[in-house]
Amino acid sequence: MVIFNNTTSSSSNFLLTAFPGLELAHVWISIPVCCLYAIALLGNSTILFVIIVERSLHKPMYYFLAMLSAVDLCLTISTLPTVLGVLWFHAREISLKACLIQMFFVHGFSFLESSVLVAMAFDRFMAICNPLKYAIVFTDMIILVIGLVICIRQVILIFPMILALTRVSFHRGQELSHPFCYHPDMIKYTYSNPWISNFLGMFLQLYLTGTDLLFILFSYVLILRTVLSIVAPKKQQKALSTCVCHICAVTVFYVPMISLSFTHRLFSSTPKVVCSILANVYLFLPPVLNPVIYSLKTRTIRQAMFQLLHFKGSQGPSVRSHRGPWG
């Protein structure tokens, strides 16, 4: 099956769009886009590799970080073929079946990242509020169960939505607002009332990401209450510093995703250029910034990278630190 091509649009295909009005500059635009893809792929692969190889990083917080990097890696790969296809070869057409498959992976990995961020918030809550129970709760088996539950949750909730869309008739040959398939963008072109499908999509997003975000906020309320009860200012600062990376990851993920979703669902007259900018921010910001944030702010990750890249085969310094893993 041909997923996309650069022929004239037929009735069975959708048209992808990268940057409206800048089609002649696609080759030049592809240079920074390729750089962002390279940073996302290399950064997340490096963190994943370092955590797998370095035994001193086989701890709960790093297992969850490995999950986050794996999800960002998969999300990046799921959009790479169509984005580069549009920019390099003007291959704008994509079949309905291929579009639904890509949409399943894009939304699936997005919701998966939301769930991983919840697990990381729970990790920080236990480490700060219940440190004596931390090692008891976060065993290797429990972390494996958490990972499996997160994956099963996404499949159970998202797969029926995609399956239902296979039975919906679309106005074919329509121009989408992004270089990848996105549910609020596609649903506008159904023969049936789009508000029904739009409402179901909004409900699913609010249920998944809304409950996840509420849980994260609730966790940080409890964390803040615990930190404020600490008398020593240095201990307060040390406790809060362990949450900086996670707070940054939550911000760079939820703000673009919520902005893009509400722009499509509530503001139908939004210019395509605005939708395109929001889509690219949503697509690149978390996978590009997450490895940068965790590499810069996590001392043990940084030291492990230096040890593996520059001192491989030599007796480099241990990545263990008595001052703690964050800073």
C-alpha cells in the first residue's frame, strides 16, 4: 500500500500541509526541522542507552525517565515520514487507512507520555513525602506493572475510537492543517455531524489528560505542603530542586497539546498558519527539550554520558554522587 505520494489528489486521499504559503521554501525549512528531529532522536536514544547500560542508574526515577525517552522517541518516529515527505518531496497525499494508523500512534504516544508524567509525579511525591516507604513501593516488579497498566490503558481507550472512525465516511481529498494526521483536524471532514465525533474526542482527551493533569497538580500540592514544613531552607531547596526537571517536562508537554486541541475544537476559524505553528511546537517541543532538560539538570545522567562517551574503557569516576542525583 502506498502511504503517500506527490501526484494529484484523488478522492480516496487527504492532503497534508506543512507551512501554508511557504511551499517554495520547504527545502530550506526542512533544514531546521531535520536538526530538531536529529536532536530528538539522538537525545532520547542517548538517555535511553545510558540508563540501560549504566547499572548505577537502575533506580525508579531513571526507569520512569527511560519510559519518557522511549515514548518521545516513538512519537518522533511516528510523524517523521510524513513531515519529511511533505518538505522534501511535496508528497502531500495520504490514504485514509494510513492516516488512521498514524493518528492512532500520534494520539496513543501523546496520551502515553501524559501517563508517564503522572507516574513520575507519583515518584516525586513518594520520594519527598514518604521517603521511608519509597523503596518498598517502587520495586522493579511494581514499576513493570505500572508500565504495563499505562500501555493497556491507552490501547483500551484509543483503539475503539480509531476503530469507530474506520466506519465513518469522510469528504475525501480534503486539505488537512498539519503534516501529520490529527483527530480534531480530520473530524471536520466527516459526512455525519462532526460535533458528535468532536465531543467524543474532547471527552476522551479531557478524561485522559485532564485526570492526569489534576493528579499531577494534586501531587505537587502535597509536595509543596511537605516542603514548606521543612525548617532548614537548604533542605527545602534540595527537595524542590528534584522536581524542576519534571515540572519543565509537564509544562512543555501540556501547554502545546492543550493549546492545539482547543484551537481546533473551539476556534474553527483559526488561520491555518496559527494551527501549523502550534502543531510544530506540539510535535517538537517535548521530544527535543526533555533530553536537554534532564541532561543539564540531572548530574548523574550528565556524568554517565561523559563517562560512556569520553572515558569508555578507562577507570572513569563513578557516576554515584553523595550530594544527590539532581542539580
